[in-house]
Amino acid sequence: MSRPLLQRVMPGAAELLHYRREWLRTDVQAGLSVAAVALPISIAYAQLAGFSPIIGLYSTVLPMIVYALFGSSRQLIVGPDAATCAMLGATLMPLALPGSDEYQAYAMTLTLLTGVLCIAASRFRLGFLADFLSRPILVGLLNGVAVTILVSQSGKVLGVTLDGSDTISQVRSLIHQAPHTHVPTALLSAGTFLAFFLIKALWPRLPASLVALGGAILATWLLRLTTRGVAVVGALPTGLPTWVMPALPHELLGTLVPASAALALITFSSGMLTSRSFAAKNNYHVNGNQEFFALGVSHLASAACQGFAVSGSSSRTAVNDDAGGKTRLVSIVAALAILLVMMFFGPVLALLPIAALSAILVAAAISLIDLGGLRELRRFSRSEHAIAWTTVTGVVLFGVMSGILLAVTMALLYFLSQVARPAEQEFGLIDGQEGFYELAHYPEAHAIPGMLIYRFESPLTFFNADYFRRRILRLVRLQHPHWVVIDAISMTKNDITGFLAIDELRRELQARGIQLAIAGRTAQMVKRMTRAGLPPERTGILYFVSRQAALRAYRQQYGDEPRQQAARPAAAPQ
């Protein structure tokens, strides 16, 4: 493989060929730090998604190495993620019993489909699709996922079994079963939770999850908590994972395919947000389409290991950056360290209490809650604040997938409403100054007597063309101008309905003795109007390269003192 091709397809491999020896010590230290954080988190998130803890480790090792070779970020650490695991559980638990071969088969299918869709998106350069998950949706998603994790793990923290698969049913079950809390389990959970936050507060450089879970294992062994009814992970399989064939029954196509598309979009968006943040901090760039491809290959690698969907992790990437990791070797070192633990420390992991894992998940969920982000959105835009809360409510009430779909639908409707009823501007002059000024924003500006200069802040299309025509006619009735000049600078993608609306407006103005003119985008507008069967010689519309040119032509015809007009009121209501 030639070096340019290697750089394009496997940028990580190309960079490792030029590895500097002096980076090794720092990269090894950073890799061990990442492994210390990733190991307990991967086990905990596997539980969240309904898998055996070992599946979380299977989903970590090979995807981490694969991304290091194919990704465009030098620092991003991939692996199990709270949002994707919550989505997996929400999708799969209604379809099969967690832990069964059927559940594993559907999970593999979902992971494979996600990988294939990511690779296809890279091939068709669809990196822009991440923009559909706007800031309000992402803020709402993380808060909603945090609530679902808090509720779903509360039963394991207290040592009770919650009924129901949705959040509302689980809350009701928790209220009824709270008096039956298993005290040793609850005390162990509280101790793990307290240890986690004390370590983060007092010794922030230590891997808080690993130390807290290590303490829980030690307490379980010393106090023989298993004899007191505290549940533990139990014996973990050794060697290669048992192969389960993926399954895609035709009756589940409508469930698994849309779920995989949503997973592809979520994992890509989350990974891009993290990788862009750290790339900007360290003065390099990431390639969106290469990221889609790298995540797709990472999903295929996870499925090959009987794992589940993965994503870029902001917390593990932050550990990498804080530890001074220089290159992609950090991911490889971390993956190999986790592999050694899987091979030689299985008996220790078998004593890991399930309640302690749930306590770590609760701690992670608390860190996902972003009330500050919601307040910021409220200050900026009530509409976007409402979209964020719609996402939170949808995720909590209907599940992650339905909540995201509801939020995206609402965001698209909000966008369409803005395009269908866009902002508009009227322009005038300020005495003694050059240029044109928006009358709504400059009180000292005044309209040009006999001339209406109007800008529609949107492309002119089938769902706003009639509104555009009616707005101008309303202003004409108020102002009685000689000329109406449309500033076409914002009209970048008009359709046939838009051009026909301009011609209908021209005929209505002509019947009133008013000249219609278009300023800006002259060549494009003439070409598109002619193609629509409305050439200038037929319509009589005047075209000018700018508003200044239109004003000069108007004054040549009417002079500087056209007939007196009624005073123009303040900007017309939007």
C-alpha cells in the first residue's frame, strides 16, 4: 500500500510509522490511566445494556485498537458509552431476554448494521448528518438518558427487582418496593458511591471508578457479603468469546434498521463533538467522513468479538489528554492492559458486586445531568429550550429512540416554521451616510419616498411563496410606492413556485402602476426566471446588480423629489 493511500485509509497506521521514541513513556502512562478508567466503566455499561460484564470488555479491546488505526483523531478513546448502551437496552429488552443467545444475536445484528451504515455514510460523505442532532437535542438527550439510568439502576442499588421496562413503570415499582430494600446491598452501594466522589474530590488523578470498585470487591471478600445475599458478577468466561450468529427476522426489520440508523447518528455525533473539542485544544483537525468510516470499522470489530455498539468517550479521552498522551499508541496500550486483566484476573472480577457497578452507573448518570446547559438555552432561545425539554420528556416517557425521533421532528418543524415565515427587512437611508440601513434596527434611517426596498430572509419556495407575495402587497397598500425593489441576496435556492409567485406579484403591481425590480444575484435570477418561462422582455421586471444601482435608476426616472408619500410606520410586524 502506497504511503498516500495508507495515510488516507489508515491515518493512525501512517502516523505510527513515524513514532518518536521519546513519546513512549508518556503514552504508556496515559494508556494505563485510560485502562484503569475504561475497565470498570465497560463492565458497568454492559450491565446497563443488558449484557454479561465480559461482553463490555469484548466491546472495548479490539474497537479501541481499530479506531486508533483508522480514526482521524489522535486522542479519541472509543468504547461502551452511557447513551448508546441505554439505547441498546431500550431497543433490545422488549425483543428478547437479556443474557439469552437471542438477545446477543439481535445485539450483533444491530452493531453490524450500525457499522455498515457508518461506512456507507462515509462513502457518500454524509458527515453533515450529525448537524441534525443540534445542541438542544444533545443537551436534552444526555439529561433524559441520565434520568433513565438513575431509575433503571435504583433497584440494583437497593437490592430489589423493579417491574416494567419503561421508566414510569419502574418508578412506580420502586415506590412500592422501597420498604423491602436489602440493607447490606444498599450499604455497599452507598459506600461505593461515597468512595467514588471522595476520590474524585480529594485525589482527582486517581482512577476513581477502579479504586471504588476495588474497595467493593475487597469488602465483599472480607465481610463475606455473598452469604448475606449481596449479588456478584460471578465466574466470567475465559478464552475467546462463544460465537453467536447474528439474526434479523423480517418482522424486526422495522425495529432494528431504524435503531441502527439512530445509533450510527448518535455515536458519530457524540464522537465528533469530543474529537473536535480536543483537536481544537491541541491544534490539529479531524475529518468527519474519516470519523464515520473509523467508527463503522470499530463497530464491525466489536461485532466480530460478540460485542455491542461503541462510541467516542469524552471522559476517557479527557483522561488521555490530562495524562499527556501524545499519539494513538495510548489506545493500543490501554486495550492490551484490559486484555491482560481479562486473561489473568477473572477470579477477582467474579467477586465484583452488581450493586457497586450500579452505584458507578448512578455516579456517571449524575455527571451527565446538565442543568446549566438547559439554563443557557433558556437565556438564548425559548424555542430551543423547549426542544431540549421535549427531548428529555420524550426519552423518559417513551424511550431513547422515540424521544430522539420526537425531538428531531420538533426541531425540523421549528426550522420549517422559520423558513416558511422568515425574518424580513425594509431598507432606507440615513442622511449624510453611505449605504442602506434596516429601518427596523436604525431609528434614524428613513424610507426612500416612492421606493420600497424589501428583503425576504429565505429562499423562495412552495411553502413560503404566497406569504412573500402577501407581505409585499400589504406594504404596498400602506406605502403606495412607485417602485418595489426585491433585494434577492438571500434568495439562493428558489423553486418554480417561488418564481411563479414573483410573476404573480409583478402582475398585481403592474395593475396598480407600480414597477417591480430585483437587485442582487442578477445573472442567477435572470437565468432561472428565463428557464421558468419568465424572461425579462416578457415580464418587464427590471434587474440591477445592487440596490445602489436600482436607486440610481429610480432617481433618473423620478428625480430626488417624487410625489409625497404618507409617512411610513415602524417596521411591519413579522
